[in-house]
Amino acid sequence: MDYHEIRKKLAASVANVSGILVVYDHVPDDLTPPCAVVIPTNQAITYHDTMGAAGSRMSVCRFEITVVAQRFQSEAAQELLDDFAVSVPAQLESDQTLGGEAEIVQVTEMRNYGPIVYGSTTYLALQLQTEVYTR
């Protein structure tokens, strides 16, 4: 498992979503919306998870993908987030192997739809909980 490569490939996948200008595979100092930030969750990796038959042990890497829009023109920003709530998971799950780095990619949940403060600026955003199963 190459954790850094998985993170980069998730970011590259999200970059293919129409309307997202920038995707960060690290925590940036500033944001340029509409954008996405791919960061590990608090429970970033579970080692030796078993799926099915004994001996098919996998690791589960968990990422939070925060998708950000500007806050001005609130209605338009929310429509954009609504579109991203569908298009980003579809894009992430379109390549289950992440170019050979994974066995399964799944977006499990959308959380925290609404205003977020990043630095000193308030944006509208949503967070997508994403799991990558790898050997």
C-alpha cells in the first residue's frame, strides 16, 4: 500500500469533476473555490481488515474530501454543492482500483453541508467520507 499515492490518485480523480477548479491533496493555507481538499480522517487506516475469506486481509484508508464553494450568491453556491454531492462520489467510484492502488473505492457518507470557516473566510462546503480498501 502506498498511502501517499492513494491520496494523490483520489485528488486526481476529483479534479476530473466539471466545475472544480483546484484539488488539494494536502491542507492548503488558502482556498480557491470551487475546490476540494483530500485529507485523512481521524481513523485514517484500519490494518488487517478481513473481507470474506480468511487470508484476504486488507487495509482500509479513510479520507474526508471537503468540497468548497464561495458563500456569496448563496443559492447558486448551494446548487453547485448539490451537483457536487452527486458528481464527486460518482467520479471517485468510477475507478475502483485508483489505477492499481486499490481494490475498492466507496464514498460512504456526506456530512456537514453548510458554512465552514477556513482561515478568516466563510465558505459553503460539504464533506464526503471516502474509504479505500487496499492490500
